[in-house]
Amino acid sequence: MLATGRRGVTSTARLLHQLGAEMTEPDISVGVRFEMAAGLLTAIGDEHPDLKVTQLEHLENKTKTFCFCGGGNGGRVKFTNYGSAFGDPVITLDGHETTERVAGERPLAANFGLLCQVQGRGTARQARDSFLATYQKLARGRPFTQTFGAFLHHRDDAGDWAGLRERLPFQPSVRDLAAGRVDELFTGGEHTSLATGFERLMASILAHSSTLSTVADLHDQVIVIGPELEFLWERPQIDTGCRVPGLPVYTVGDAAGIAQGIVQAAMMGIAAGQAIARSRDLAGPMTAPRGSGLR
């Protein structure tokens, strides 16, 4: 059984290719993580933990939230280090909600990811390679940031990350960033979808929290950290028991390319375990060798 998770997706794919398994290239979504003062997301985060919103209208490409980290204690931006799995070393983003951080002189941070579908970059592999090549050129494959106003208007922020960090009205959850042109990671349609998607979603969140702030007030109070990516792995053909047809191999979890997350991985593991148990039942009871002392 292959249950390698995200860190093993490339090795799992290589192994399955070597075994002759039929593989389907994935769709790829690209995006960013917006970080801001936790108070802006407290109301919506408390009512709707891990809020899921998909936007289809008035956008170039479908956009959706990803790992919404709001609530009273906000959340942390975390790094996902893929090493050299996709060529040059690359780090992408993830977000985790928190419950026990203590605020210092400035308010805690909260964050959420926003992803949009890639279009106009060729096949899934070409899209991935194109995006990561731009990321290497702009930031050497390490997460970087700019204010939302700079992202929206395609411009540099004044000064470096240390200066930008001190000007923010909240305490950023990570220090290992650099200032840069995150907006240049994206095609025109992708950028429009992410910028417009954030403005529409954030306007609703602000109205829900009864704050007097508008999205325009947040241009210098929200940072855009990139990049966020989804579906970097190929999907092997598997049956309802998670078995690869024609092979004594079961693939479960993130590396199966169907869904991400601990719950999904656990359910796939149960399905595979039940399938294996049924196959052994059909084959008859297992017997120990004579003289082994086992029954």
C-alpha cells in the first residue's frame, strides 16, 4: 500500500510509472495567501471555521478559498518544502488555524488562501513548469510578499521586508520572507481573478463583521504572500478499493491525487483495508506452515 502523503507524491508517481500504471495529469490551481490583522476575520471565522467560498461570476477564472485561518486566535502561514522534487528547490505555502498564540504589542495575524484555475499555460505539466520557472526567477523558489495595494496596482512596495513588516498594523506570523513582485507570478487573467476575487470576498466579510473599514482602507494593511499551489501530482487509475488495476498495489492519501487532507486519507485507508480483507476472505483462510507452532 502506498500512503506517502504530499512529501512522497513525486516518488509515488515515478514508481507507478515504472510499474506501467495509467496516470492522468492533474488540473493545477495557483494563488496566494492574504494575511491581515486577526480581528478582521474573527466574526466570520468563529461562525464558519475553515470557510469555503467558490466564485464563478465576474471573474476570468474560477477562484476559491483554501485553508481559511480566521477565528479569535487567527492563524499561521506555514511553508511546504518540496525540496528538489520538481527540479530546482521550491517552497510553497499552507495555512494553519491556531488557538493558543499570545498577542504581543501588535494584534495577531489571520490569513486565508485564494486559488484560481490556470488557463492558457498548456498542459498541466507545462502550466506547473511555467509557473515554477517564474517563481524561481522572481524569488529563487522561496515565499515572498507585497502589500495588497502593490499587488493590485502592479507596483513595488517602498523598502525591504524588514521595513514593510514594521509598518503593518499586525504581527506577521512568519519572518522568513522577502519583499517582491508577487503580482508578476500570474498571467493577466489569473491576476484579475485573484485581485477581484479578494475584493468581492473581503467586502462581504467586512460587512458581516460590522466594521467601518472598506477594502480600499486595507491596501496597505493586508499582505499578499505567494505562492499557493494545488494539485501538483498525477492521479493514478484506481478502483473503489483504491487498488491500481492489474497490480497488487493500493494508493491512498494525497498521493492518490483525488483529495487532500487527513480525513480523506483516513477514509481511503479504510476502503483499501476493507478491500484487502475481502480479497483474503475470497482466497480462503491463511494457514501457517507445519511445524511453525503458529495457528
